[in-house]
Amino acid sequence: MKKIIISLFSILLGFLIGGIVLKLSGISPLEAYKVMFYGSFSQPNYISYIIIRSTPLIFTGLSVAFAFKTGLFNIGAEGQFITGALAATFLGYYFNFNPWLQIPLVIIVGTFAASLYGGLAGFFKARFGVHEVLSTIMLNWLALYISNYFVFYEGIRRPDTETTEFINQSSSLTLFEDWKISEVGIEWLNQHEILKSFMRPPVNAGIFLALIAVIVVWVILEKTSFGFKLKATGFSLLASKYAGINTNAKMTQSMMISGALAGMAGVTHVMGVSKNVAVLAAHEGYGFDGIAVALIGSTHPFGVLLSSFFLGTLKYGGQKIQSALEAPSEVISIMIGVIIFFIAIPSVLELPIEKIKTFFSNRRLQKQVNTHE
Amino acid sequence: MNSLVILFSTTFMYSTPLIFTSLGGVVSEKSGVINIGLEGMMTFGAFVASWMAITTGNPWLGFLAGGLAGLILACLHAVASILWGANQVVSGMAMNFLGSGLSIFLCRIFFEGASMTPPLDLSLKIPLIYNQYATVYLAFLATFILWFIFKYTRLGLRLISSGEHPKAALAAGVNVSLYRYFGVLSSGFLAGLGGASLSIVIVSNFRPTLISGQGFIALAAMIFGKWNPVGSMLACLFFGFSQALVVYVGGIEGMTVSSQILSALPYVLTLIVLVGFMGKSTAPSALGQ
């Protein structure tokens, strides 16, 4: 409960300081926030874009949060995302079964590839004592170059482009993809304006998988002895060892699950939105944003769910101020930075929160006294 | 022969930003404060340096301003970590978002909506000395100074004691907080210089993708170099060398090695070295407390 209040308070301060930064640059903060708000919620297709944007954030946020629970800092969500995306592209392009077989196959194998990739960092830590921050940074770059290598690989490269071929239709997670452009579909959608707008973006089933992942992670962490052991390892390594927990195995397992979650982000992104992968000049920041999501959501699965929608909305709505007001949309990064900064210092926020609490309880007491009189 | 000279001079050039930043990491973590925000401080330093160099026409002023920009961000991290007992990893991450956000935001404000600064005139770049940019020598000088401080001075010893055993240091009358402030602030300054030596020396402008992960590479180099200035410098030279190798091999005609594989090589090698030869990491024992 206290963590929720701190997160909300930090978000408030983020908007406040973001507003001050805008004001100092000669842009009206109220105007900017209004544009952001309308740019996020005023049309049904905006909502679908927000859902599409938030889906990978839920996965990477869960990934980082899960590793945190075991005392591991997974900076490698980025690399695991890339691994999942690349594996899904390969599978989706080279195999073409019935969708009922194809879709689970691509999801499971793609996720498993990323899981192994993430597990590598856990294994290095458990077996060789290699700091996971160091190994995941290395693995991120490795994944990027491997992915780039395969994008240029003859056979999967789309001729004369810097991207791969598209995955087969049978692996698509996009909802009603064919129907949307069929005659019946167009006609039906023309009669239903709201749904037409909602369906225009590549709405896909990734969000349902993400919601399932939230619940699964919550169950693992809160309701199973496996999760308890993971958390114990994170809480105190030596005490867990003394209690007979195989902490080395737990670290590897934790990173494998964390990797699988981040990989799911890449898999669903390819299957539902991009349909292929392109050459990467630099990291796209999915892993980075995952860290932000996990921190703002205080590393709780449900918190992660809320904070990924928050971040997804902010990022989608934030870009609108660029065209509407010529205001730099990077104010969003500043706000995220401020929010995380305040989340890092709960002791400072606790004081004003306590003050507010006592103020209200005092008032309640005062009222009771008054009614007695 | 001549091409080998070019290979080595490119190595030095690419290593410089990493060396500055990595030294920053060493100084902060030796004093006991985790600094994962090097990336953000580097980015902010890179932007402010190129902005200052363009507005004043003096690259050295730009270079210095870059360092100061990093220092300003480090102030936030220092106050949060030392005074308010922050979770240092979280606060460091905040610096990364702030650093890149502020840089591009200010860039758009100062340069009419562009996310890149205009290129610096060649005559306004840091001068070459014996075919190397002056900043290269400064990076090595900084390494030497830090090595000397940690090895031979009272300041260095007290910094180390703040990071290894703050309670004992306190009992011995060392003002641990003060030394930690020193550590974090100089860390920001060095990371800022690192960013500056990228934006106004190696390339001639700031752009959003300029740093893209170099701060984290510097962080890795610090761990790789076992929190030792000289070790970190060597690790940075290794990363710089592999970057230079990609450029060098790419220039050879008839070369068929994929540049992607070549670029991935340093990261694979680092992992192999870590797994095979390094053993347990040797971080300062009171790091993050």
C-alpha cells in the first residue's frame, strides 16, 4: 500500500517537474498535457495504439521485476527481446503449418530460445561468479549483432532491403487480419464507426498473452514454494543456502523465466505487429523501458501491469505534443527520470505523506470532538 | 606498416570516451556508491559540450562544460544516494532517463526543433598533438592521476576505506559522506568529459544515438578491470581496439569477414575471459550501502 502511494506521489511530481521544464522553455504545460490527454484517449484507434505499445512493456517489465525478486538486475531484457523476435521471424518464415499448430510452435520455441539466452547470464553468475549486469550488457550487444548478421543472411533477407522476409500468415497474431480487408469486413466496419477506428491499428492477441503472463508470474511468486525459494534467494543468499535451497540453480531458473518473459515481448511483437525484423543500428530501448516499468510498478506483477499502461500512454500521447505544439516530446523521458528518481528515495517522500496523513486524521479527530460538543 | 599506425591511432581515439567514463565509474564505486547512471551523464556531457563549443567557438570550453554537465547530474545522484539513502541502482537508472531526456529536449529548444546539433567547424575541434587528439593524452593522464591517488595519497586511501568499510572509516574520524560526495561528483565530471570527447572530438556534433550504450560498456570495462584505474583503462583499450578493427578490416579490399561478426567479437571475448579467467568479482565490499 505504501509503495502504491509512493509511486503515485512520484508520478505526480513527475508531471509537476515536467510542467516546470515545459514552462521554462516557453511552452504552456497545461496546453501540453491537454494535447497529450486528447492525443491518448479522444479516438478509439488511439486506445488500440496504446494497447499495442503497452504489450511489450508488460512483458519486459515483468521480466525485469521477476529477476529483481531473485536479487538479479536483468539489464538484458533488450537482448532477450531481440532473441525472441529473431527466433519468431525464422520460425514464422520457414514453417507454415496450420495456425493451430503454427502459432503455439512459434510462441513456445521463440520464447524458449530467449529463455535459454537469459538463462545464460544466470548460469554465468551461479557457476562462475560473473556479475549479471556485466554479462547481460555483453549479451545485449551480442544479440544485436547476431540479429543483424541473420537479417543479411541470404534466404531470409528480403532482397534489396535491410529487413528480413515477412513471417507466414499462419503465424500471425493480428486479430481479424484478413476479415478487416475483406468486402464483408469493410462493409460491416463502415457501419460501426467506433470499432472501425479501433480495428485500424494492428490489434493483436499479444495483450491477452501479456495478461496471462501477469497472472502466471503472480501465482509463481506468491502461491508456490518455487517462488518462495526464488524470493528467499533474492532476500538473503546465505540464509537461503543455509536453509537448503539450491541458490545456484534458483539464479539460473530465475534468469530463464526472466528471459522467457522478455522473449515473449519480442515474439508477440513480430507475430502481431512488425511481422519481421530489421537491422538495428542501436538498441531500441525495450529493455530500458522494462526497467522503468518494473521500478514504477514497484516490481509487483499487478503494479507492472498498471505502470506499463501508464508508460505506454505517456509515450504514445507524449509524441503528439511534437506536432501540435512543436514542443519536444523528450519531456516524457525527463518525467520518467524524475518519477524513477523519487521512487529511489522513498524516505524523502514518506515524510510529506505522513504529514498529509496526520493532517487528515487530525481533522477527523477534530470533527469527532466537534460533534461531541 | 602505415595502416597499423592508423589502426592503433583509431584504437586510442575510440577508447578515449570509454576511458574517461570508466574511470568515473571506478572513482564512484571505490567510494562505495554504485553509479549505473554513467550513460546518462555521458549523454548530457556530450550534448552540453557540443552546444557550448558551438556557441562560444572554443572547443576547450565545450570540453570543460561537458564535464560540468555530467557533474550536475551527478549532484542529484550524490544527494539521493548519500544524503537520502536512495536505492543507488534505481537512482542511477533515473539519471540515464534524465540525461538523455534533458539532452534531446534542450537540443530541440536551442536548435529550433532539431534533435542534432549543427556540425562543428573543423577549425573548432580539439587540436591534434602528434597525430592524436589532445583528449587522448588527457585520458591517459587522468588514468595515471587516479592510479596515483589510489596508490599513494591519503585521499585515495580514505576513498577506499569509505567504500570498503565505512563504519571503521567513520570510527577513525574519516568524513565518509564527504569522500563519497567527492567520488560521485568526480565520477559525473569524468563521465561528462567522456561524452564530450565523443561529441566534439571523434564526431563533430551531438545526436540522440551518439552514446547508445557506451556508458554501459564503460561500466562493463570498470567491472572487467576489477575496479582498478589501470585495469579499466586496459579494458577500454580492448573495446576501442575491437571497434577500430571493424573499421580497419572493413577498409581492406576482398575481405569477406562479416562486419557484424567482427563487431560481436569483443563481447564474446569479454564473456569468455570473464567465465574462464577472472573468477569472483572484487567489488568494494560496502558498495551500495
